[in-house]
Amino acid sequence: RMNSGSYDYSFKILLIGDSAVGKSSLLSSFISNCVVQDLTPTIGVDFKIKHLTAQGKRMKLTIWDTAGQERFGTLISSYYRGAQGIILVYDVTRRETFVNLAKTWAKEVERFSTNHECVKILVGNKVDKDSEREVTREEGMALAAEHKCLFFECSAKTRENVHQCFRELILKILEVP
Ligand code: GDP
């Protein structure tokens, strides 16, 4: 945690999960007030910065997006280094993205995230496509409980629950001693 003139805290937050679950869309949806458009995947790590105030504290959030690196099945350890928050994303309409989170990404996080106080949140995205749902809310809640994560279902497209999800994560990070 840093202290500087323009903010009280600086937090690094990561987005993790399979390709096309909506990580970049969630980030855009949170950062700007624009409606999400189709994004072209890019190569390398991408990050965005957002300043906000919560509970009277000014915060600088640096949110890292894999920008396609997840297709290689692993992320470089510097991606994880020093992160205060990790957002684990799956697509509620594609069961394999949920299974992969449990199998692959949760293990990666445990292996590489050096900060043991790191707050995790499991996010089921694309709830606007409810008729195509392959993962129930209950299953999401159970996986979150197993990995000691917060849990949210949201839609980057309609922006339902997106701000609540980031807000919940930030409030939890602020509680870390
Ligand atoms: P990433 O690879 O995990 O960063 O996923 P993207 O953000 O690139 O999203 C992959 C595709 O899913 C894009 O075509 C998005 O427009 C679409 N998408 C992302 N979030 C949602 C959502 O909440 N609902 C719907 N219906 N589509 C979404």
C-alpha cells in the first residue's frame, strides 16, 4: 500500500479466467460508462487505471487484464505479483469455463499469488443470456465458498451488478489489516 498526494491507497487488481468469458468487457464496463462493444483480443498484458473514493479514502486502482495470454494456459508470475485483489471470471453459459476456473485458475492463483491477504472474488458473467445458462447460481456459490472467495453474478453487457462486484472487492480489500 502506498501513500501519495493524490490518493490514500493504490491497489493492484487482476482479472483471471478463460478466453472470451468477458474479462475485458467487465473492465470496460467498470471503467467507462459506455455500453460494451465487441472487443478484439490483443496480445500481452493490458491494464487500466481508475481513481475512486470509498469510505472517505481516495484510491488508485490498477486493474490488469490478461489480454489473451490465458490461451496459453498459464500467466507469467509477475502478473500475480503484489496483487491485493483477484477477480476470477467464468461465463455462466459455458460450463467448461467454470470447470477450468476450479481446475486450473484457482490452482494458478494459489501457486503464484505471493500476497496471502489477497482478496478473491468469483464472478459468473453473462447472466443476461439466462436461457443459455449452464452453471447455476448455487454451483457458483459453492465454488466460491470452497475457495474462500466473494461471489457475484453479473453482466458486462447490461452492466448489471458490475459496479457492485468491484465495490464489494474494494471494501473487502480495505478491511485487510
Ligand atoms: P475476455 O477474452 O475474457 O476478455 O472476453 P471479452 O471481454 O473479449 O468478451 C468475449 C465476448 O463476450 C465478446 O464478444 C463480448 O462482447 C461478449 N460478452 C462479454 N460480456 C458479456 C455479457 O455480460 N453478456 C453477453 N451477452 N456478452 C458478453
